Amino acid sequence: MPEARSSDVAPSGSGHGRVTRIAVALTATLSLLIGVGSAYGFIAYKQAGGGPIIEPPRSGPPEVQQALVGPCDGDVCNYLILGSDSRAGLTQEELVEFGTDKQIGGENRADTIMLVHTDPALEKAIILSFPRDLWVEIPGQGEDKINASFEGGIEGGGAHLVAATVHKLTGLKINHVLYVDLAGFQGIVDTLGGVDMCIPAENVNTPDGRIVDELTALDVAPGCQRLRGDQALAYVRTRHLRCDAAAPDFYRIARQQQFLRAVINKLLQPDQIAQLPFMIKPIMQNLRPDEDLKLADLAFLVGQLEGISTGAAEFRTVPAYVDPANLAILRLDGSAERVFAAIREGKPLGEIGRDTVYTPPSEANVPVLVVDHGSRGGVTSVQEVLSQAGFDISPGLETYEGYSNKVPGSVIAYSPDADAEAQVVKKYFPTLELRQVKGLPDDVVVFVDGSYRPAEVGADGPAPECPVPAT
């Protein structure tokens, strides 16, 4: 990748730069909770009327009771983000739509487990997703899927058991934990005024051209749109779309990462930054932190991500593969320890954990540069689609004259080893030609000239073949 362009980094010490790093830091830390706000928003947590805290377990193995080590250790901090299927707080109408806790088999299921690692030496936050079907050793309980470690629920030590399980698996100390349920997730998205998302047409599965999953109440049209809280919730929870059978966990994680990147892209817009202080109270009422999450920890986090862009949030997934003897289980891949070791030792991850089996790259992990070749404003719509589709837009915008490789026309140019990434971009620009370019310094570059005419993201196009799991 090329060096960051001047538009990528806000000047250190400037008001905009400070708010920008605050927004990125908090967004990355809250991850699936759609962490929005600001440092002073967290600092004002008690005044904002935050919800109840996560109580520590009163019994159980010491490694579980002491799973959270509290204040951040020196320059590094690890936050565990938990999202559950609990229906607490849903309206009667929403309970009919999503099902009650009893109907889904109980409330104590960790639908989402993410570790957010911040390290000033890396100048970024690493957001590591754990597939819910990953087969692990749970302290005091033996082997099971990792989401079973939340068995006690938020009131029964479940959060601490998940933390102990993650520590045992990764060797990483867990400093703090944050939790959200379905109602909390919806509440945060609605506080944001919804989230603009571009959804490709590849998963259309109804005669009238919609994308539907009855199990999560997902019902949206393809294309760019603003998702309400209930729609966003259904989108990040679904794992039953057209290709998902190949690797349900991984497809859902990819959509969660895409969604989070879209949120980060949105929050870094100047008009959104100005609104953040007014969102503090309603957002914090939807979150539940551990009892030791102190103001100093959060202030420290803000200082770690100074003057950086949306690319500061780096998404990874714990490498795993489908057990051929039991397709409902994921086994830890041998490369997973390389991910854990790199995080423990403060080393760059490189490509490890970026891609998962049977799934295309997540939009969140595809950096895209846009080159303006006399587009007469056409680059604006291209950048908007990339942002709302959840791509990594940190490479920014470059002029045709200033870019080293001159590719004529409006095309998606890509380096020889970035075919998969280019195919993901193509889903959002159906009229643009794909062109492999040897020596291209960036993985994927969208060149936009005066001939470019925007096409609806949901426009018809050839549907990709779905990956087939090994048997």
C-alpha cells in the first residue's frame, strides 16, 4: 500500500484531529455496539445516566472470578465486546417478530464476541472476531462452542467466563468488557438516526427482488439506503442468506465488519462529529460495562489513536475451518496462534486473519483508492458508495496527474494478487470494467473519468457462485 495521502491524517493538536481520533477510538472499542460518542462522553458516563454495570461472579474457579485484570497495562489495553440474543427490553411487537427468550432456547447466548486491542505502537485498534461456533476449552466446563461460555448470562457470571475462555485461548489479558443486547443495539442505531448502507444484489432471494431472512426478520431491498435500528440488527445477525450455508459464522462476521466500517466512515464526517456530544446520554443508556471500567482507562484509550484515519480500525477473524465430521463446529486453524502471538507481542498482523474460508473478503478489509481523471464530480458518488458499503476508504482521493499509474477510462483497476478484492468492489459498481494492472502500487483503484455515470448498486448482474464446503 502507498503512504498515506495528505487528506488521510488530521493535523495533530487540531480540534478536528482530536475529535476524529476520539470518534475512531470509541467506535473501534465499542465495535459491534456501534461505539459512538467521544472521550468526554465516556468521561461523563455517570452524569449521562448509563445503565447498570456487569457484576463480577460471586463463586466459581479463581481464573473466572479474576478474568478481568482491570486498568490497562502500560500502553496496551484489551476490551471484550459481547452481544447477546437476549430479548430484554424489546416491545411486545418486537418479541413477536424476533421471538421470546424461551422460544429461542434461553437468553444466555453470546451471539457476538469481539476483542478490541489498542496499542499506541501500532497506531491502530485491532478488532478480532471470534466465530460463535468455534470449538474451545471453557474453564471449569470442558470443551464446547465458545458462545456456550456465556451460559450464566450477564447476571450469572457469563461475561467473566467468556473473558476467561478468551484469555485461555489467546494468552491475552482482558482488561474490560462491554455488553449489549438486541434492544440496546437497536437503541444505539436509532440514536444515530439510522446507518446508511449499500447492500449488493447478490443475496436477493424473493420474486419481488428483496433480501429476506425470516429467522432474523431481515427484509430489505438491495441498494443504498438508510437502515433503522431493527433493520441494522437483522442485517448484522443474519447467517442464512444465499451463500451463507458454506460458512454461516464467517459470512455473518464479514457483514458485521462491513457494517462497523460503514459506521466509522459515517462518524468521521464533519457534520456527524459535531453531533456526537448530543448522542452521549441515549447511547450510554444502552451499554453495560464492567464495574472496573474507569474514566482514566477511556481517556487513555483516546490518547492512543492520535491523528489517524478510518484505516486505524483493523478487522480480523480468528482463523478456523469447518470440521468435516461435524459442519456445525469450527476448529481452530494452526495460523490462529500467529494472530494471537502478534497481538501479544505488539507486532503487525500483516495478512493473517484477514480472509476466512469459503467467504470472499469483507468490504471492511478492502482498502480502495479513488483517482479523479476529470470526472466532473463523478468521484463524489463513487466515494459515497464506497463509504456506505463499508470499504476501507483511508487511501483517499488522488488526481490522475498525481498518480503513478495512468489507467484510462472509468475502471476498477487491481493488482494481480487482488482479484478477490476487486470482485467485491465490482458488486457495487456493476457498469465498471475490471482491469488487472501489473505494477499497480495499490491493491484496488477506482479510476473515474468524465464518461462515468452512476448505476444503482442493486442493478442486475451475474450472481457469483457460492463456495462449497469440503466434505
